[in-house]
Amino acid sequence: MTVSGNWNSAGAKIDAVTNAATVDFMGTGQTLTDAGSNNGNGVVFAKVLFQGSGTKTLSSGKFSVANNGLLTMAGTATLASGAI
């Protein structure tokens, strides 16, 4: 799945682990926000790629990479933890 804008999630479970799905953040200056997905457990990525340019900011909520998962940085993108 390719995300070129901001990420906003809430409520239900976001399944980014089954089938080792890759979530690719390729926009400029993106913000990731989670408001209680998966009963407050947040979003778990199997494979997550932050690429392109600008800062990708985890602004609120819970985000993690699964055991045996993969987080990749590419291009000139930077990752910031924001308020979490």
C-alpha cells in the first residue's frame, strides 16, 4: 500500500502484518496519527518504508514494527517521533 498523504487511523484494527504487507510512505512532510486503533494497541507494520523527502512525523498514538518485521529509510526522508 502506498501512502502519499498523511496517515490517520482510529477504532478498528489495521492489519498491516498478514501476508507481510508493505506500507510505503512516499510523500513529502507526512504526519502519522493513530487515535486508538486495535483497542488502544495501535498500528503494527510488517514492512514499512519511509522514502522520498521531508520529515515523516509519528505525531500521536502507537506505532510499531512486528517481530521479524522491517523498517526501511530511503532517499532523504527523516523519521521523527513527535509527541510519542
